[in-house]
Amino acid sequence: MKTRQFSIEQTRRIALASQGFRDKRPTGPVTARHFRRALDRMQVLQLDSVNVVCRSHFLPMFSRLGNYDREKLDTWLWRSGENLEYVGHEASITPVSTRPLLAHRFEENRWGRAKIEEEHPEYVQQVLEEVRQVGAISVRDLSNPGQKTGTWWGGSIGKRTLEWLYTTGRINICRRDRSFVSHYDVPERLITEPVRSIAPMARRDAQKQLLLIGAKAHGIGTATDLADYFRIRMPEARPLLKELVDEQRLQLVTVDGWEEDAYWIPGTSCPKSVSANTLLTPFDPVVWFRPRAKRLFGFDYKIEIYTPEAKRKYGYYVLPYLLNDRLAGRVDVKADRASGTLLAKACFHEPDEHPGEVADSLAIALRELASFLGLNEIRVGRRGNLSRYLPRELT
């Protein structure tokens, strides 16, 4: 029985609080404790190699914590033993506690790679032994990587073998270098024995637990929202969500304006307000599932990197702009590292937003982003309905 109904404004605030935007930003240096708190909120930190602004995984932490040392984050993510890189929501970082929940994917995520072990079992064993002996190894470091067929060693047998061993959980990614190339090591050196000794959870139970984690990260979400968080197929997700409702671990609720019913963890509080002023990566959990971004914020969003320039509506690498509990605008941003300049090539406010209010707050957010990236100047382009309200140069 549906016992709760939420307005869209309440739902936004619950969602943003669940993602960590109600947590106070650190007043001093950002430490592993702050990274841990932010990842505990998100549960998933998606990775992407696009470097137009910076590597995408840096931005969700910046959006929640403000300025910090990016090298410290990378050290904590990959070398602390607290986290795991695997295919949670695409390639992503999750707390290492999710390993037993994702372990069934070691057998499922084959993507046509199993053929390499069928055809070259001795070579696969040789690469595994080399990783075991050497550690922190990339394809470039292999004694016999095979022939390079493209960038990053293309489809060489060495690259495909490392990816296969990673897919099956026999090795882990222990770090990524400045070129975002993966380095691998065996789990024994990266994951503590108590975590490794936890038996993999049965697939069905694991999927159920992942849905519950997704519900916590959403605050309120539809079945498709929750299933997308860890990329669970809907035919599997629906009966598991029903069980979670029957067990009273989730409650079925309605949200004004939503056609689908939604799920809410009973007792999750609804804050009266959310104070935020920041830019989001396209791969932030708040916006990565585009149907949810449109349903929750009225924000119609897509990445236009692969759209021909003449057909782009907003720009090449557009960051959504979060102002309090609204997605109030978007900015086509590029970090011009050679000149030390943050280029806001096009700036837009959303239809119902007051341009002057948005411009004043966005100027602050752009300065914070430039400082985080170590850029000394900001230049605002002439494109977009907000650009004329911003100074051409922000210092």
C-alpha cells in the first residue's frame, strides 16, 4: 500500500542529500576521511578517459568537497585497499565491501574475451604469473606483450589477456597513470585477507543487495533508476524490488508528476533545503541516467562529444550547473592548460531561471573550478543565453 506521496521539490532535496550535497564541505585540507564519506554517499565513482576539463572521476569529489589534491584522491582510490575498480556502473570505483556482491560478474562479464584463454591457455597463465611476480604492471611492461595494433597497444594479445584476467577477477587494476593506462596486480596485494575470504554472494542475493544500495544512493527512485545504478536488467530487478517492499526494506511511494511508482527507504529524511553551487561531470550519479535527470530536474541532457560540431546544441563537453536544488544551467567548458585558462565557451541558463541570479552564482562556481584545476584565468565565450550576463574575463 502506498502510504507516502512526495512533491518533486521534496524528491530533489532527498536525492541530492543522499548524494552528499547536504554534507558540509571540509574547512581544512581534504583527507581520506572526506573521500570516504563522499564515496559512501555515492557508492559508485564512474571512470572515463575524457580529459577536456580533467579526468572525470575527479569532478564528483570536487562537486561535493571543493578543492583538494587530486594525487591524494588517486592514491586513496587505488592504493588504500579500501576500494575496488570493476564494472559496477560501467568502469567505476566502489567500496571494496561490494566485491562479494560483484563477484558473480567475474563469470558473466565475458564480452567475447574467453576465446583468448581457450586458444592461448599457456600464454594467459604466463601473463598471470608475471603479474604475480612483478606487480603494478601494464601492457607496456609485459615481457611479451604481443604486437601493438593501435593506441594503448590496441588489440595486442597482451592487452586482451590482461583485460580478460581483470574481467574474471584474477587480477585487479591497482592504479592508472597520467595517460589513464591501467596497471594491474593480484588481489592478494591489494585487498585484505578478511575481504578476500568473504564468499561471493549468490547472484540473486547480490543483485538484491545492489538494488538496496542503489536505493540508498538515490533517496527516491523508480525501478529503472535503481536498476541502472549497478546496471541490473529490469526483468531481474522488478521481482527483487517487490521482495524488498514485502520485507519492508523499501516502501512504494508516489512522486508528483511521475508516471512510474517510486521506491524509498523508510525513514529517509527530507531536508528543508539544499545549498549547492557547483558544476557536475556528465558522469556524476546525479545526471548519468538521463531519463532520471529529465524527470527529476526537467533537465534534458546528452553528451555531444560524438555529435558533429554543426549539429551540437550546447557544445562539446557540457557540464550541468547545480544551484541549490536545481539544475539551473549548463556550461561548455575546456581547460586550456597551455595558457592556464578555463574556457567557458558557451553558458546557458534553463528556461525558468533568472539569468542574473544564475550568472552571479555561476561566476563563483567557475572561479572555484579554475582554482581546483590550477588555472589562473577564466574566459567566457559569447555563445549561450547566459553569456552576456557574465564578464568576458573572470579573475
